[in-house]
Amino acid sequence: MFSRLANKECSLYVLFMSAVLQPLIIPLAPCPVRISVPLATSSVAAGFPSPADDYLERPLDFNELLVQNPAATFAVRIAGESMTGAGLFPNDIAIVDRSQIPKNGSIVMALVDGEFTIKRYRVKGKAIWLQAENSKYEDILVTEGSGFEIWGVIGHAVRVL
């Protein structure tokens, strides 16, 4: 599933998924070149435009914003519509942290009977299920016979408009 490559700039993970989840190449550790962008101190209304403030916060570093543990983090492109109610849409890029321990209500990437899926992790007593966030899709009940493994917790997603 994973293949590790190295180049002159940084180490990379290459994540090979099924046809449903497309392969991505992502940094395994912070690369020497970091790009940051200015972050305005005020919010911007999506309706009528307002004058911008002349003040900026410190630059926004997307590495810091999206990745808490670089060695345990990878990205995967989402396919399917089972999580649209949680704001995860086809072609979004989910940021998956393998070092996070899932809690009831966490969105996780899991391997169930040999297939990857992204769902909301639910626990009640000894029962575990993966909840879809779209009524057109059924939840997945995890039983003792299920081949079940959580690959990580999704804390962020990136959408290209």
C-alpha cells in the first residue's frame, strides 16, 4: 500500500489505494522549502464586501495548519458521496493522521473486509459501527468476523474550487 521514496529535498510517501481512492504523493516529513501566506486579522463576509483591515497576523503556514505529526500523516483523495453531510465531497483531499486515537464521533479512514472507507466512527457499549453522513448510504456494523482496522483520523480536508 505504501511505498517510501526519497529525493534530494525530502522523504515522500506514495500511497497506492484502490481505484476508488486515487494515489497521492505526500511529504513524510517537512520539506526544507516552506511556503506561507499572509493571514488577515479580520474575517471576510461572503456577502457584501467590506473594507479590509490594514493589519495582518503572522503568516499562515499550511504545514502547521494541516499536519500535527508529519511522520504519521498522509493524504488521500475522496471518491464517493457517503460523507457529504460532513462536508467531505468527491475529489476533496482528506488529511489522515495515524497517530490520533479515534473517539466516538471522529471521522476515520478504515479498512473493512479489504476495502478502504471514510466514515464517522461510532461506539456505544461494545458495539462499533461506521456511520455514513448521507442518507443514501448505509452504516457499516463492525462485527467480530469483520476484517476491521482504523488507518487514521481525518482532521482536515482540502477542496480545490
